[in-house]
Amino acid sequence: MFSSFRSRSRVSKTVKPIKRSVGERSKLKTQQKLDSSMAGSSMISPIITLVVGPDLRLFAAYEHALLKSPYFAKRIQDQFYESSSKRLKLPDMLPEVFACVLEYLYTDDYFPRLCKGNRYHSWELEDAQDMHNSGGRGRVPSTIYHPGVDGNYLLTDTVVYCAAEKLGLEELKRLALIKQGLRLCALDDVLIRSARYAYANTPDTDRRLRPLFIEMIIQDRKRFIRSPTMQMEMRLGGSKFFFDLFVAMCRHVDEFVDRTNKSSPRTI
């Protein structure tokens, strides 16, 4: 009956799907996954309030999500065993970093998300996929403001890695490490300050983040030999001897590489 009032032009038209960018599709999938996770567990998992940072920022999360972290699991077991007030305090964690942790607990990633690159077994950040022609590495800032350190700015993924270390989230550590390698840091002071932060917030047994900073400095040694920030850092570590030792080491590596290249037979 109702079809008799439709015009031919309306019947013949087809509805075109809305085109979305790669980033928009990724964010939509993330939100759908988050919504389905929350909907499936809202009836069985209590909500826990988290008070984060010195400004007491409030977050809410389902208990089942927090239990993925051994740190949270222990605190929930110890604190809520005889208490009905489900509230956790995290005064030493930045709210922006905890937001990344919380997103990971629900979706197994955090913004900007990792995407498969065009090359085999390569990765890139979701907002960098449309920037190949310009040589960009994404529009998401690689640094985060940290009021508790001198100079204030640190590499975001370094701080996320250290938070994951505290919370016992090994996969989040892996993600943060990959993302740090994908985000360019052009400032000597930020990189060195982040290295110092990493050493202060990871155990001596760390074999991921600490070696990454050493490798970054060695690979870019010509830049850091001329860096006033690096020289000042070495002096603060004890005396100018440490900086001179660093320069000598870098020059020795250069000489070794040159000798190796000259002695190696060339192949056509």
C-alpha cells in the first residue's frame, strides 16, 4: 500500500555508503569493540572508581577490565576484601597515561593505534597512512607534559611503557616500544630526559626500553657528540670525564666501521 506513493525516481536511487578515512574506521571499530565489551559485562562486573594524578581526576572502569593487570588484581583483592567502597587511588600516574592504559585494557591498543604497513611485516600509526608522500610520521604529538620532571616534556610512549611495567602489562610494553620507534623525536633534551626517566622507572633487568635508548644514541652518535645537552648530562653524572669517554667511544666505533668497510670485499 505505502509503495504506491513512492515515485520512480526515489525507488531507482541507491544509497551510497559513507566513505570514511582509515583513522575514522579504526576509531569506529575501537568504539564498537569498547561498547560491546562494556555491554557484555555490565550486568556481572562492578564498576570501580579510580582517582588519578595529583589533580584527583576521576575515571570509572569495569572490574573485569582492571583484573587483566596483576597490579590492579592484587590491589582489588587486598583493598576490597572487607570493603564495599570500590575506589582506587593512583596519585603518581598521569591521567593522560592512565587513559592510554584504560583504552588498552578494553581494546588491546591505545591511540594512535598500530596498523599494518604496506611493506611486509611492517607497522605504522593509524594517522600516518595518508602521509607517505610527505614523509610524515603522524600528526599525534610524540611528547607528553609531565609536571614531576625537570623540563616537563617526555616521550609519551616511554611513560606508557613505564606505567605498563608497574601494572604488569607485558603486551602494553611491547606496543609502547613499537610506537616509540615509529614516532620521531628531534629534540636532544627530550630524548635524554626520557632515557633518564626510563632508567628511574624500570628495573635493572629491563632488556627492552633501556637498550633502545642506548641504541638510538649510538646510531645517532655524530649528533650527540655535538650536543650541549648530552655534554651537560654527562657532567651532571659525575664529571666531564664521562662525556669525553662517550666521545672517544663514538670515534672508536667510527674508526672500526671504516676499517671493516675497507677490508670487506665488494660484491657486484
